[in-house]
Amino acid sequence: MGDKSIMKPFEKLVPRLDAMKIINENIHPIARTENLPINEAAGRVLSEKIVADFNVPPFDRSAMDGYAVIAEDTNIANEATSVKLNRVGILYAGEKSGTILQKGQCIEISTGSPIPKGANAVVMVEYTKSHQDIIEIFRKVKSGENIAPEGEDIKKGEIILKKGDFLTPGKLGSLAALGKTHVKVFVKPKVGVYSTGSEIIEPGTIAKLGQIFDINSYTLSAIIEENGCLPIKKGIIRDEESVLTKAVLESKEFDLVVFSGGSSVGSRDLLGNIVETHGQVYFHGLQVKPGKPTLFGKINNKPLFGMPGYPTSCLSNSYVFLIPALRKLSHLPPVKEKTVSAKLSDSIKSDGGREQFFTVTIVDGKAVPVFKQSGDITSMANADGFFIIPIGITSLNAGTEVNIILFYS
């Protein structure tokens, strides 16, 4: 392997904002689509516009339980002076009446039922009294009162949903209102997930001295699934050039690939050299802590992330750099960042040479530090969010107000 196996420092550390711009410029939304039953389409992204081909409701319908009437018949009705009308029928939702209403008549009607011919208003049952088929009415109604007119909700020809809309329960309801059974959506991008390291073993096996359980493929897969993509776990691969090269070249099977480990500068960290040989490296090394060894490039024109092997570094950089890429790839809107301000409960230190993502939990309105080391996953598991310590700042005193980016909305 020659000098490829020699440990050497990163040549250049890329600032966070520059890295985010590079990633955004090199991620393109997926074009493939599929047809799904609407009861399976929640949380997916629409790949076509939906135009109503009929009015909803498709007929004038009652907005209340009560009596369909001719409004003019109720003109003198009030609490002191009732109007008596003859009930000539009962109409339930889903039924229609063949009766044409005449003056002096009414039809009992349920919410959602079509308005019978001749009627132009509905009196709410609360303002009536029934004596067999004689109905007393104690309130005047105007023409059109308590009637939902045809097309009140959706009009024929109206664009109901746009290409790129995220399918919420309400939007799925609109599809159902139009009688749709299937909808065209973008497929979920396939993301290959690899854990590298000869010391990494699967949870559930017995660990020997020097071995640790795979954490990153589980945290990465959860991130990927939460952000509109389909994680394909490819398992643990050894720190060997031939094995890693084979895995890198498999990227054509996926829409994006994420490796954890193998991207640092140790003599066994080979990913950067392999990607540079077979594809393109856009950056390798970030001016952030944790997560300096992060790599981004392309193989077979497919985006590839090399995340640090340390679990905290891997997960924190996933929130900052991977999630925006996943969401753009899958046509999801950017995350609406939620932040809160709180004062530090304790003084903290930073090396000052890199931006630091410092994790905290919020207790009684104060930001309590939980960051340990890059290898300690509890730095993330016990955190509500993180704040960014700028380059050049080496310490913050207790009581300093910080702006916390929350991990949850």
C-alpha cells in the first residue's frame, strides 16, 4: 500500500457553512415514482398535481339535522309564534327524495343528506317541536341557511394538491373526497449504510477485549428513515482496502451511501484514498468538533458520506450535514429548526480552533452540559439539543445565555 498507510494530518479543514453549501449543490432530488394506495401514502411526497374532476360536495346537502323547508314559509316564525308545517317524508344521509316540496310542507333531514327539490333552507331540529307529522317551527330561516352548497369544499377544475406536497392526513382526506384510490408519489431513496472497523461487532454477540458493538448503523438508519429515505444496512466491513473498495463501488445500487468509520487519518483509515481513486472527494476534514474527519464525495455519480467512527461525532454530524441531504434527495421540505434560549448551568471550555457542537439537556430552564467525549453515545442520548461555540471562543462562563438547536420539534 506504500505511503497510503502512513498516518498524516488533514490538509485542509472546511468551515461548516462551506461544507453545507457543497453538499446542497451536489444533492439532487430523486426522479423515480411509484403508484401507492392512498392508505399507504401518509408521509410520502406527491409526484403529480391533483385537479378535481367534480364538485365536492357533488350536490347541495344539509349542514344540520332538522327539516328541509321553503324559507318563505318560516317568515313569521319566532319563539312566541310558531309556524306549523306538514312533514311529508324523512331523508337520511345517503338517500335522496323523489318528493318535490310544496308550500306548507317540510321533510325531516339528516346532516349530509341531499336537499330535496323545492326546498331552499334547513331549520335546525333544536328550533322545532314534533306532533306526529305536524312540525312546529319557532325560528325563521333565510334562503340557503344551513345548506352546504354543491362545490362549497372543492370546485371542479380546482388544483387541490401540488407536485411536491407532503401527504398529511388532511391531504389524504382530500384525495379520498375525490374518490382517489391510488396516488403517484416519489419513491423513497435507497441509502446504503456501512459500518467499518475490524473492532466493530454486531450487538447480541460476545465482545472480546478490544471489540465494541456497532452503534452507528443503528443511529444512522433511524436518521435516514425519519427523513424520507429507506436505509439498507449492509453490515460491518473490515478495514481492508480490497473489502472497502468493493463496498464503495457498490454505490451504484443506492441513491446515497453512508460509511461510518474509515474516514480519519490513521494508518487504517482508507476511505478517503479509495473515494479519491474511484470518484471525487469534495471535502475531507471539517472545522468542527466533534466530527472533524467527515468526508463527502461522489462514486458512480452517487453522493457518499464518510462519517466519523466515534458515535457522538457520527450522530451530531448527521443532524447538521446528512439530514439536509436526505430531505432534499427525497423531496421533503427542509427541517424547521426549533431553538430555545437558556443560560448555562456550568462553565465550559472549548479548544477554540474549531466550531464545537456542544450538547446540553434543559433542566429547570437551564442548559446543563452533557457532552463527554466523541466516542460516548450518551453525549447524544441524554441531550435535548446543542449549541454552537464559535471558532476562537475557548470558554463560556456559567450563566452565559446560549441558543440551543433542539433535536426534536
